[in-house]
Amino acid sequence: MIRTVLAVAALALGVTVATAQDPIAARKAIMKENGAQAKNGAAMSKGDVPFDLAKAKAIFAGYAAAAEKMPTLYPDNSKTGGETSAAPAVWTDKAGFAAGFAKFAKESKEAEAAVTDLASFKTQFSNVAKNCSGCHETFRVKS
């Protein structure tokens, strides 16, 4: 549990520092970390790595922290530059964009609380991962 708290705190601190400098770089760093956690979760789900309850919970805690921070990283002056892949819909549908992250944060927190073993992790991980693809379909430019 301490590792989970430390991981979330480190993510929050790193994002806070990066945000002050460059919101595009900050959101890319968060998404890169989310991608790494998704890869870890997929490996755990498939049995490629042993199930570890603390690591499983940390994945969801990290997702929740990221989801709470992400909506603040899209100021109007970050629509272009920095090789952003944010779609115009981020700014034309700010309410929908924020709602997607709120849902992702809520479901990630619920998943963290619900995970007790590999079977529950697989279910929760699959459900939470659906949010990722849904948001990327609407709010990300495909490269």
C-alpha cells in the first residue's frame, strides 16, 4: 500500500513540475505512464507476469490520479505545438472531455477498491481499459 501511495505521489509531483513548464509535455508524460501501466496490467491479466495485488491496485490508483490531473492540462494555448495529438474536440466539447476523465477517475477508484485477486483484476482492468479507447476515439487525433 505504501508503494501505491508513493507511486501516486511521485506521479502528481512530476506532473505538477512539468505542468508549470509545458502542459503538452506534462500530458504526454502522464499518457506514457498510463501506457506503461496498461502494459503491466495486460501482462498480469494474461499471466505473463505473476499477479501482485499491490501492483494491481497501484495501476488503478495511478489511473485515477492521472484522470484527475489531465483536464487541467489543456489550456487554450496548447491546441498546437509539442507534437500534440489532442483533437479539436478537446476544446469544442470541454464538458464531454472533462466528463470522460471524471468517469475514468471514478471507475479507476472503484476498481482499485474491488480488486482482491487475479479474477477480479481481470474484470476490473478490462472494464477500466474501455474508457481509454473510448476517449481516444473522440479526443485524440490518430497518427
